[in-house]
Amino acid sequence: MEAMKESVVRPTLVLFAMLTVIVGLAYPGAVTAIAQAMFPDQANGSIVLKDGKPVGSALIGQAFSDRGHFWGRPSATSPMAYNAANSGGSNLGPLNPALADTVKARMAALRAADPGNTAPVPVDLVTASASGLDPHISVAAARYQVARVAKARGLPQEEVAALVERSIGRPSLPLIGEPVVNVLRLNLALDGAR
């Protein structure tokens, strides 16, 4: 019986050690090396730099609240907005009165920030994404904010509108996805405009 236990234990430990090296070290190391060689920007978090210093990621939204910047989608993360450590949506269904109240409050805030804007409010400016971290807004949401941002900065609306048009990101595949605007990159371009 003892001999049989020893004959099973040794191969089991050898197999365990081999799998640990292959699956725990070799495979992750190879994947990391390939990612760093072929997609270094994405592998390192798509960090956005300003004057050589990191200011955020192109993949995670940031809270912009002053009238002179474009605002992103609302974030449902807690305890603070755009908390990447606590990604998740609000989980409120479309018939939930709390969601309706939240959307109404967000619409009122948008209208108060830009009282002259009578255009329909784009849905992505009043609803959080499933992750709560969405760094993009629709082209309509960016265009909706042009007048407010231009007025707050004392810039001609045409100049701000042209900046939005230059910031539109096209989908990777022609028939999949819609054009979007990365809010962080747009605001950085806006800050650099004047």
C-alpha cells in the first residue's frame, strides 16, 4: 500500500509543478510579451499623456463638471463617480421610479447649465452605462454641449463644433458600432485650443 501511495504521489507532484510553470508562468509571460510587442498602448492601459504626464486612461471616463468642459455619461459607481475598482451599473430597470427620477434630475441639471438649449437631450447624457466607466459619448451628446462649452470659454461656437467634429472616433469595423467621442481627449484638445 505504501509503495502504491509513493508511486502516485511523485507523478502527481511532478505534474502539479509542470502545470504551475506552464499555466502560471510561461503562458502569462508569453501573452504579456506578445501584447507588449504588438499592442503596447492597450496593454499598458491606454494612458493619455499631457505634457508627458499621465492624466487618465482613454478607456475610463472621468468626472468633468465645470461648464467649460464636455461632460461624459453619468457614472453609477460608488463611492465616487468613475471608480474603476467598483465598476457596475445602477441595476435599475426601465420601469423603476428611481431611474425615472434620476433621469429627470439629470435632465434638469443639463437644462439649468444651458437654459437656451431646447434640443432634445441625448439619452447617454442622462443614463449610466453598464460599467459606469464609459469614456465615450455619442456624437449627438457632444454636439448638444457645444453652445454651453463655447459660451463658458468665450469661444465661437463654430470653433468648438469643429473641434468636436475632429474628435469623432469611427468604429473599427464598418458595420459594427457607431461613431463616438472620447470625452477626455476632446477636453484635452479643447484645453489646448486656447
